[in-house]
Amino acid sequence: MAMSRAELLALLRELDDPERLERPLHHDPAATGLAFGGLVRRLEADFGVPCESERDTGDSSEYGRVRGPADATVCGTRIVVCVSKFGSLAEVCADDPGAFLSTDEAR
């Protein structure tokens, strides 16, 4: 579901808490784990291949990552989905999060 700019900013302000940098006050690890497992299964079904995943990286607001292999993508580049502990926020990256300055460079 797409959010408007105003809705997204309101959500980010709601989740911003200088006392809780790694996880929100009401973080539910079990629920996040179930949702993450569902995401991994869905991506594996959509890509038609197993996807590497890791969960609960220490000292981080990131719950885990799922990697879709390069040979299963149209562009031939690995896709990485980084899932946050803060609500249902995720970042989708090409190849290696933080390694590219723009979408064009990642392509």
C-alpha cells in the first residue's frame, strides 16, 4: 500500500524515539519473525529459487535481510530486502545496500 508523503512523515515521526534506537517500544520479535518468514517464503516462490536470509542482526534496527540471487532477476543483479524492527518498513536494494549512489549506478 502506497503512502502519501504526509503519511510517511507522520509514521517516521511516530517511530522516532531517541531512547529506543534499535527497536520501538512495542516491538514484538515473534510477530516480526513470522512476517519475515512469510516474506522469505514469498520471495522464494516468486523467484523460483531458494533465497539466502539472516535474522536479527545485533546492535541494529534491522531485523533481517533476504537476498534474491542475481541469476533469478531480470537485470542479473542480486536483490536485497532489508526489514526493519520498526513496523513494517523495508528497504529494497540492488546487490549491496549502501554500495551505490543512485538507482542508475546500481543498474
